[in-house]
Amino acid sequence: MASASKAKKTVRIASGRKRARQDVKLNAANSALRSKFRTAIKGVLKAVQAGDKPRAADAFKTAQSVIDSIADKGIFHKNKAARHKSRLSAKIKAMAAA
């Protein structure tokens, strides 16, 4: 029957080879954007943990644009982006109450 090895087959059709090359580039670009997204969120969370409201608000402003751009590009769903922005905003607002 089928062999147990999972070696990747090389694509023989030219359009398939081009698609494979494009996928490598797109994957690298998407990974970089996902990393930028996580870094932006961590910046806001660290400022909230430190209790520095002005810095948290400033970090949130930059994080918002990063989150929106990633949602616009389709890397994350728009609802996921909205959820992250909402939760970060709630944490900053909770700092004022505390």
C-alpha cells in the first residue's frame, strides 16, 4: 500500500513550482506581521502591569493600527482583531477606576 514516509514531493508543473515559491514568501511576510502583532499587544500589557496609564494609552494607540492592518490583510479575522482591541481597551479603562 502507501509508504510510511512523508517526504515532500517536488511539483513538476511550472505554475505549481511558482505557487510553492510564492507560498514561501507569503508565509515569511505573514509570520513577520503576526510577530509584530504579538509584540504590540505585549507592549500594552507590560504598560498596564506597570500601572503606567499614559504609556499604556500610547502603546494601545500604536497597537490599534497594527491590529487593524493585520485584519485588513486577512491574516486575522476582523472579529478577532476587534476582540483584542476591546480587551486591551478594557484593561486600560480599568486602570483609571483602580
